Amino acid sequence: MALCSSSIVTLLSVHCKSACLKINFVVTRRLMQRLLEDLVDCGSVTYEAIQHWQHDNRDETPGKEAAIKDSAKLVASLAAKDAENTDINN
């Protein structure tokens, strides 16, 4: 069964939360950001999927808030690129 991009992001947030509980937080700092960067770079997760995951109020996944904060720099970078692409295409 294939997972949609937003499901992959949700699963990653759960994984990052459990990793933070099991090992020293310093080791896992920016783990969500690094994972998302790699998945975006290889085309497995889109910016739109990350936005959907961030704004899905029905998703009460433990650790989601921390994962969103952890990936904020990447999301801001992707938003800037998306805005730039939109301006170029218009």
C-alpha cells in the first residue's frame, strides 16, 4: 500500500517524537527538518503535503507541535521558493 505525502510526514513526526524520548534530545535536534529535507529533495514529499500536515487540525499526533517547530526553517525556505516560483510563472 502506497502512502500519500501527508501520511509520510505524519509518520515521521511520530518517529521523531519517539526518538526524542529514547535518546538524548541534542542528538535528535532538527531530525524532522533533516528527514523532510531529504524527502523533499528526492521528490517523495511535496511542500503542499507539508502544509497540509501543518494545518490539519484533526491530526492530534503526539509530538506534532514539536515536529512543526523543528521543521520551521525548512518550511519557511520552501514557502519562499514557492512564492518565487509563483511570481516567475505569473
